[in-house]
Amino acid sequence: RLRKLKACGLNTVETYVAWNLHEPSPGIYNFNGMLDLRKFIAIAAQLGLYVILRPGPYICSEFEFGGLPGWLLRDPDMKVRTNHPNYISAVNKYFSILLPMMHDLQFTEGGPIIMVQVENEFSAYGNNTEHLKLLVYLLKKHGIKELLVTSDHKMKDKFAEDNNLDFSKYALPTDNFDSVSSNSFAAIRSMNKHFPVMAMEFWTGWFDYWGKTRHSTSSLKEVNATLNFILDQGGSFNLYMFIGGTNFGFTAGAINMTGFQPMVTSYDYDAILTEAGDITSKYNMIRGRLLQFYNSI
């Protein structure tokens, strides 16, 4: 899959880090087998790929409990995604194990990690930027040196824009969108004209949830138009998803935006590789467009 990523003309792979998989019980850590994060990053480096690390601690609602371990809820007073002392204590202990493992893999140490994301789409949840600032402190305390970024959707909305403007002194804001009409590049540039623009999540499709009548798809025409827009803007992008894969066991999450929508086992996402890793017409279109782009510069 990483070879196919590179063959598509891409130079970087992004990965979430799921706390609930790596610390299934308090103080019990698992970085073996399919959870061998260092090995994954090392393989990417061997292929000449950079890495964007998204360690959360909250990563995405489409994964069980947003990637947070369920044992946090044994505390009846727990308030996740806040500065609640017991939550921060648990995050700090987890980061004290995870982040030192990433130290020598950072670009400044000769490794491939060029960027680290703080939390995920926090403006869709709340406006407590003090929590994000504390997470920045913990990331740096445990050795992160690379560029820090946030990732949000609809930053042109006043609430999200205010959040990111306040926090932009600590991390570069990046955008999540699927179409030209829903981008927030102008909002990012209004915060600071020198900010580079990036789609941290350029949505190449969409997820499926139980009760949906058909598999989610996105048209080649729309994906191509959005890709052209990003390139014309001098922007960077992360294809979300390049491959979606599978929510094994009970790891599928849920969203509750227009009603409760639990994810199905498949996270195919109509991504540019199928759930099984096969090449699609969307892959060939993006590869052709990037080849054209590289030949023009």
C-alpha cells in the first residue's frame, strides 16, 4: 500500500495513533504486530516517504470512542477532551510512553516525521483552547520538535475561526473539506497572510453507517476539481482516505451530527484504494493529474 502511495506521486503518509489500541488497560501497552508504529514509520522512511503523525489523544469519531480508551470512563467524574486533572494525568502517562518512541524518527533527528497534529477537529466539539495549549505543552515536554498543526472543518464559521485564530500562535491551522465551495483557505490566510494552506483532510469519499441505503461515493469530476483548486492555490493536501481499510472487531465508532450514525465494519470510504488495497479509477486520475503538475513546475 505504501508503494502504491509513492507510485501515485505522493511523498508523505499520514497516520492516526489509536490510544485505545496501544493502551487497552491502564499501564498495559501494546506496540507489537499490526500495532508496531515504529516499524510502520521505518518502512515509510525506507521508501523515501515523509510521515505526518496524528497522536490525538482524541483522533476521530469514526473510530471507537474517538480512539480514547474506554477504561477512562471507570472514573465517574471523567471529562474527556478537557483539562480535567484525571484526563490530563492519563494523557500525560500515555504520551510519556508513546512520544519518546517517536523521538529519533522526527525529521530534526534524521527521521521521516515532518508534522504532528494536535487533537482533531476540536472546533466541532468545543472552544476551550486552553486544553489545546496544554496538549502542546505535553507534546513538547515529551520531545516533539516538529511543526504542530490543528485540523478543522468550516473555519470560515465564526466559532471555528475564533478558535483557530487564538490557537494559531501555537499550531498552524489546516483545513478539512471535500469540495471547492467548502474550503476555508481564505479564513486561514486572514489569520496570517504568511500561513501556508493545507487540506489535512481532503475527503476523497465518505463513510458508511448502519441504515444507509447505499455505499457512499464521490465523483471523479468533483475530486478532480477540488484537487485542481488546491494545486492552483499553492496548497498541500493529505488524501483522506488514501485507503480506509477495515474497522476490525468492535473498533467502529459513530457520529451524532444529524442523528446517531454508527459506522459499519468496512471503512472503504470510496477511497482511492479500495478496502482490499486495489487501485481505482480515482487513483489513476489523481496520479495522472499529479504527473501533469510535476511536469509543469
